[in-house]
Amino acid sequence: MKKALGATSTTDDVLAGIDLHGKRILVTGVSAGIGVETARALAAHGAQVVGAARDLVKAEAATAQVRKDAAANGGSFELSALDLASLKSVRACADELLARGEAFDVVIANAGVMATPFGHTVDGFETQFGTNHLGHFVLVNRIAPLIRASGRLINLASSGHRFSNVDLSEPNFQRTAYDPFVAYGRSKTANILFAVAFDRRHRGRGVRAAAVHPGGIQTELGRHMDSAQLHKMVDQMNQQLAAEGKAPLQWKTIPQGAATSVWAGFIAPADEVGGRYCENCHVGRIVPDDAVISAISEGVRAYALDPDNAEALWKKSEELVGESF
């Protein structure tokens, strides 16, 4: 009998005995970390994987094992150029995929940045909101016709959504002081809300969407944080956990971090995860707004699943990118 899945499950645990031959998947952010492992695990089970990345030279080197595992198991892997911080690049990637006309069973919107210094994308959006949300919003909506009926969209979110709800009146910090984690929280809340709204629009044809939190993992995502800042955050988390009678923070491995993405995309029942937030290979429960924020504390804020909030974000996103979906 297959063992129960949870926080320590890996991609190989989740996909044990699963045959993905004939499945075609798009994974963004395959130049490092969770994106590379997600692509590897899927290709190793026979899937045809298209990996998208900004730096193709870096991605080519990072995915050498992905290609080996694909070749050994009847899968395939190819790269496509995608810079989520440039809508010109996003649209070019979408146009290329549409021109090929090959359908996807699952799209995993994995790429992202965290706690960046204040800055803007090519199109003038705050870096994290523009990259993490708006870039994927345009890409996924443009290629939505390619997602097969019974297919899924999986958005990589984070427990960091609990730092902040979206602020649709001030998405670019033009009038308020910039805080890198508030900005990160807004972008991750947006990832969840996008899944909620996309699920509502496409469930009628059998396509479902979910958001997933991979857990606390040490990857390149944290490259904008200095060691002293990270140490302070971990100390604060451990104090909070100790006050709750819980063990200190244990970082996940990258295969453990990628596990919930493949679980939500291929294993979990569609009606169980559709329009929901998932973590540790299960659906997350709603927690109060004052619940502890840490890399291992579970739960999702109600504002991140609110359908009215999701619709307002969708409308604002269309306004910002100048395109209706």
C-alpha cells in the first residue's frame, strides 16, 4: 500500500507507480531549484516537459539531469525562452506555443522572485507583483486554449501570502513605503486569487486550477536576503513555534518542496483541489488573519480564497496589462 503523503514526501514518493507517458506539461522557472526538480520528476515518469526560463544558458546547464532522466524513461524535455518581467517576452512565448498548437495536460506556473529590492519590470510594474503575478496572468490566459479538458493549472504560491492581501489601489507602491515582504505577500496572494478566478472560468470544460505552497526550502529564491536577515527571521519563527509547543524550523529538501506541485497536478482529485490552496500534499485550511507566519506553519488566509477579491484582481490585472481575457 502506498504510504501516506505529507510534509516530508518527495516527488518520487508522490509519483511512485505513476505513468505519465503521453502527458505534456509546461513548467516555468526551470533554471534552478523547485522548477528543475519538478521538470525532472515528470520527465522521469515519461512526460513530455516544456521548461520555460529567462536565462536559457543557465537553464540548459541546470537541466542536464532532467534530459538524462527523460531519455532513460521515455520522456522528453525542451526549453522555451520566457522573461516574466517583460510582457513582450511573455507574449512572444505564448505566441510560439500557440503557433505550435500542441496541447498541455498541466501548466505549472512555478517561476518567481522573493523579497527583491524596490524596482520595476520592463513594463513599469513593481518587480514582484509584475513578475510573480502579471507575467503568469498574461502567459496562462493566452495559452489557456491549449490546456486540455481535464487539465490543470498549478500556481506556486507561498505561506508568505499571509504577509499581505493584494492592494489594488496601490499595486506599485507609488504612495506608500516599499517593504519587500509586503510586496512578496501581495504577489503570492495574487497567485492564489488567480487560481481561484481561473478555476471558476474554466471548470465548466473540465480544467481546474489550484495554488500550492512548497514549504520552507533554501533555494536561489532567497538570494536577495542577507544572512543576518535570514538568521533573524528564522529565530523569530522558532520563538513563535516554541510558544506553540512545536519543534523548530526544519528546511525541506528541494524534492520535498516540489512534491505538492506534482501532487496537486497529477494525484489529487480535481474537485478536491480546484480553486483551493494546497500544502504538504493536502488542501490547506483557512486560518485567522493573526495566525503565525512561518515557513512551516500551515493554513491560508480567507482573503486569498475570496471569490470577490479574485474577480477584482482579475479586472485590475486586465487593466494593468491592457488585455482582456
